Amino acid sequence: MKRITVTTNIKAPLTMVWKCWTESNHVQNWNFASSDWHCPTAKSDFKIGGEFHYMMAAKDGSFSFDFWGTFTNINPEKSIVIFLGDGRNMSVFF
């Protein structure tokens, strides 16, 4: 298994960062890799065992896919562990 670590510093209060990461209406504003993509829909049942479904789409309509996963551990304002739909595990630390 290969592990990838990405680190960033965000100049905002932890409470705001948590809210932007966990609330679907905020996720749509940042969840895309480049300016020619967007996240037209985002739905999340944010609880252990709940799923998120974020539609990832090229703005020109040429391609889209459902990026989804299941929340396996939630430690408020500290960490989120997710089992992604493609079989990978993802951990986010705040």
C-alpha cells in the first residue's frame, strides 16, 4: 500500500475550516482540482456509517463522475476517516 500525504495551512479559524469541509453547500465551492472542473452537486450524511456523494464534472460537460465514500470515524474538529468508493482509505486531520 502506498501512502500519500498532503499538507496545507489555512488562515482561518478551525471552526470555519471544519464547517467548509463537512457541509455540502460549502464543499461545492472548493472540491475540484482545477478551474475547468466543478462540483455541481454535493450530498452528505455526515455521521459514522453515512455516505457522501460529490458529483465531479468538467465544466464543458465532457465528463463527470460520482466521488463518494463512507465516513468510518469522525472526531469533531480533529479528524475524519473515510473509506472511498474505489476501495482506498482517506484520513483528514485538522
